Amino acid sequence: MKHIISVLVENRFGSLNRVAAMFSARGFNLESISIGETEDPEISRMTIVTRGDDQIINQVLKQLNRLIDTIKVTDLTRQPHVERELLLMTLKLSKTTQHEIFELINVFKGKVVDIKQKSITIEVIGSPDKINTSIDIFKPYGIKELARSGVVAIHRGE
Amino acid sequence: MHTTGQILNGSEIFFECLRRENVEYIFGYPGGSLLKVYETLHDVEDIRHILVRHEQGATHMAEGYARATGKPGVVLVTSGPGATNTVTGIANAYMDSSPIVVFTGQVPSSLIGNDAFQEADIVGITRPITKHNFLVKDVKELAITIRKAFYLATTGRPGPVVVDMPKDVLAATCAFEWPETVEIRGFKPTFKCHKNQIEKAAHKIAKAKRPLLYVGGGVITAEASEELRTLAIKYNIPVTMTLQGLGSFPGNHPLSMGMLGMHGTYWANQAVNNCDLLIAVGARFDDRVTGKIDAFATQAYKIHNDIDPTNVDKNIKVDLPVVGDSKDFLASLLEEMPEKTEDREPWLADIQKWRKKCPLSYTIEPDSLKTEFVIEEVSKQTAGNAVVVTDVGQHQMWTTQFYTFLNPRSIISSGGLGTMGYGLPAAIGAAFGVTDRPIILFCGDGGFMMNIQELVTAVYSRIPIKIFLINNSYLGMVRQWQELFHKEKYSFTDLGDSNPDFVKLAEAFGCKALMADNPENAKEAIKIALDYNEGPVLVDCRVVRKDMVFPMVPAGGAISDMLLARLNPKTMV
């Protein structure tokens, strides 16, 4: 089963490496990892997407906790949370397709971030499911390049 | 002794911090990045620097010292190759949870990342084999980092910590500040066991008809042997120990079952199979202990106490986890235990039957020497009071079977990593830490050659270790597996033609050396070695070449299915 784990770590060089290295050393699956500073500049938040049965996920959580640079580890999967991913994608553009592409951007509540004669760059924000769907839908128009941010997630407020 | 507020350079701060951490010995080797440190060291009188002959030796010495004393071992090496040579020793300390602090020199900060001369990213290299590691970027951070390093290495489940110190940081100056306390927000080990869990455990122990204590190195680290002894004896619970747990319970007590697992005793493994309650204390269900997981202690309700929560449910699913210090676990259990428990006599009678069915034994012949005899004879002549260090292989397993360990901190052996070459330096380190007990080293001829250079260190420091070289001129354990499981293809395990004359070799180092090749002269040589205290002594024990260690659980097999003897007696020549 897929799990989203939120980890607060010391904002120091090497923290990301320690986490990533632990995953590879212990053979845990690491689907995506994203990291950024929090409201406290000494602390960063990592959002990790991983897969495994309960026994494996328990080990993942404990091994994360065991790292000295981790301050707090939360499995958001088991709690109310919001998850988002950002997709940036450049598509081929032609007179025949541009109308449909603009319609689809609206359907996905996306934005145009750049447009050229023969290409268009768009952004889509949403759950990983929505991002996957949008990639599938835009594929026939010709994807030149794409970049995904990986999931970021947070608890729902009280 | 320097005072706080005084302006010091990094090297002076380094030694002042070690002084305040009560460091007695540094195992080290100088080099370019450490010139400033060694300049300062020249005038340091209260901390003794032991010059090793290879940095790997320094790490094993530090670990031997740490395991013998319980105090952290300290290593000091230069950057690049000096640092990379410590990797095996660090990995060994990590697997066996030994507190060592390794200080590495580093190229100047401005050159880091430039592929400078003698540069290696030792923080990157040692990340997966340390409890934690640091690169000190500012001399103002040096004291607090050293404080944290010692705190992390020794607190909770111990382990190795690396502190990387660039050359410019060691020369820069600042006002010395010594933090009295240390606070690391990401490191809060649980010492106190949960009361509810203890109550449940006490209840289960009282109700069990066939309980078994399975005890590991955590009990020795936690200094909980006293509590273990009380619990086992008061409630009549047999005790089996891992390699690192030997000595936590006296091996000559009727409740002692010896070691369990791959080369454990037949009766200990039978007891694991038949117990209705398994109480694991400070042990981690290592694959050499469990054999086939699905067939391990299938009838037992399993209680598992460990200070490291990652050990719980890692290899084996347990019924009652109790995270916390093993001393607190055992002491709290003693408080919670009811007066009356189930009768254990029928269970102890079963164990007695297994013990009689397949005891540990060997034959003595007048004109050949068996390793078992050498070990048992040393055990007798030292009355089980020695600190016994081993290398890795057959002699290591025979040591667990034929030396009777009576006290904690009596066996020092590479368990997790299985590092050949560990024994000699570890014995030297132990001898620096412990001077009131004999230090014995059992070492194979293969492993002895892997860190032979440290014999110099023992000789010039006049370290009275007693080296029993178990010389069968084979990589005996590998040979055993080749015979049993690899079609008798003895690839590259016969050292007979290439081994040196070990007596002459030892003498060339300035080490007293003897030879033994039968029970009679071995007995005499052991006596001479134990009486000799002017420096190291080596006894070249020319043992039977093709002996095998039994009983044995084949790798991945169930511990109920032990091989009890050689399959084909003809191969024993």
C-alpha cells in the first residue's frame, strides 16, 4: 500500500542524503521525495511517498526516527491530510490542436506559463491521481518535456 | 588544563575536550591533515597516544577497549587513506553496537570537493555505517560537536560516531566554551520501559510452563547481569545467550544453556523450538540465531525488550514489545513478578534430556592437537576469569562452546560483521583498558595475517596478551562449508604451502613465541604463556587440519534440524 510520510528534519547539509541513503541501504521503495524549508528556517519538511505492507512501513517509520537529524516522523496516510503535486509540461502546439489543448487546460484547472509558436508550457496542480490523468490526456498532443515536483502533503487543520 | 573563555586553536580545543570526556587513550596514526594536532599532542601528558601500524588496527583497538571497559574508544587518523582505512572497523563497531569516536583529519575547507591531495568524503562514505557523523566547518563548533559525538556514541544503543576536522579548523582560534549539557532534539532514546508492558510480561512469565530467556549484548551494555541472574535463578528460567551475550549469565550454572543458533548447543536450540514463552532481552533475532524464520520458536509467545525500537518486529514478529533499557526492563520485571509461578521442573528435565542426548564433545589423541582442547585448557587454567578475544571462523565458534564464561565483558568478538583481522588489534585495545585480568586471544592463521602489523604495537607497549594461534593452515570455516555444501571443491582455502613460520615471524617482531602440537606440550605452553607478563606471547598451536565445528544449522535451515556430525567421516584425515 502507498504511504505518505511527513518528516521534519534539521535543515543541514546531508540531511536529505541521510534519508535517501537509509532507503536505499535497507531496500525500501522510494517513490518520491520532496524537501523545503518550513516556517522555522532551522527545520525542513520532507514529504516521502513509499510503498510497503504494514511491517515494512513500520520499519520505515522507525528507521526514519532513528536518524539523528530527524525531529518528527508522521505517517499522514492514517490521518486527514491534503496532498498536492505540481506538474510542468511542454506540449507541441499547432493550429489544429490549440483549441482542444486550451479547453483541456481549463478542465484540469491548469495555467499557461509560457507559449511559443510551436509549443506551450502549462502547469497543473493536484493530487498525484489528477496529475497522472492529465499526463494521459495530454499525451496524444505530443509531450516535449515534463517535470513533476513529487508530492508535498500536510495535515488538515483542526 | 585550559579554562573556558581562553583563546585556543582547534588542536588545543580538541585535546581539552578529550580531557573533559575523561579519555585515557587515543589509538592513532599521524598524517598531513593532522600535523597541527600532533604538534599539540607532543606536549600533552595526561592522554596517552598509542601509535598503531595501520588505521584499521586503531578502530579495532578502540572497539576492544570499549567492549572491555564500557567506556568509549577514541581513534585519530589523517584524511584520505587514513580515513578510508578505518571503514571496516567503523562498520564492525556499528554492527556490534560499540561506542567508538573516530576523529579524521580533512583537507582545508577551501579545498573540500576539489579532489585535493589525500581528500576523501569520509562523512559521505561512513554515513550508512555510523550512528551519526559530523563535518566541523567552524572552530567555534568544534567543542560542541565533540561533546555531541561522545554523547551519541555512548547513549542509548551505542555506536560509532565520526568527526571530520578540516586542517584550517584545527589551526583557527576562538574562545573555548565547554557545554556542560548536551541537547539533541532528534535523539531521545527511551530508557524507561512502559509499565503496562512490564505488567503483561510479568504475568506471562509467571504463567509460562516452558519459559526461556534469550539474552544478547544489550544486557552487557546495560550492565544488567545482576538483574538477569536474579530473575533466572529466582524463577527457575533457563538462559541461552548470543555470541555477544555470553558471560551475562554464568556459563557454569545449571540454568545456563550456552549459545543458541547456527553453532549453538543442541539443547539450546531444542529449547527454543519447544518453549512456550521466549523472553528476548537486548538481542536482535539475527539470522545466525534464528535460522529459518518461519520455523523459529513457533510455539512461543514472544516478549522482546530492546532499547532500539527498530530491532522490534524487524526479523521476527513479536507478541509483546517492550522498548527500553534492559536493566530497567529486568529490574522492573523483578518488582512486578508475583511470588508464585508455574512449576518448571518438567521443562528443566526435558532440557536435561537434550543436553545428555547431544553434549559438546571431542576426542583427545596423544599425538595430535584439537582446537577444542586448547580452548578448554585455557578456560580451566584461567578459571573462566580471562577477557577472551577472538577472530572470526571455526576457532570463534569453538570458543563459544568450550570456554566457560562466568562474567560480563569477558568475550570480545566480531559478531555482526564477522571481520577477519579483528582479533589481534581488539585484544591489544582490551589490554589497555583491563589490566587486572588476563587477556586471551584465540585467532586463526588466516585472520592473524590480516592485521599482523599490530604485533609491533603490542610489543613496543609491552602489552601482555596471550595469543593462541589456532593454526590449521586452512581458512577452516570456509573449508567446512566447501566440504559440506560445495561438492568438496576446496578453492583457495588451503594456506599450507604459503603460511609463514609463525614462531619465527613473532620472534622477528620481538614477541615471545612457543609451539604446541599435542595435548601435553599445549598444556605446558598455555601455562608458560599465562605466567609471562613482560609483553605479548604467541603459542603456535598446530591443530588438526580438517576438523569441523558441530553441531551446525545449515544456512537458512530451521534450528531444529542441526547437523550433529560429519556427513562423510572419510573426509576427516
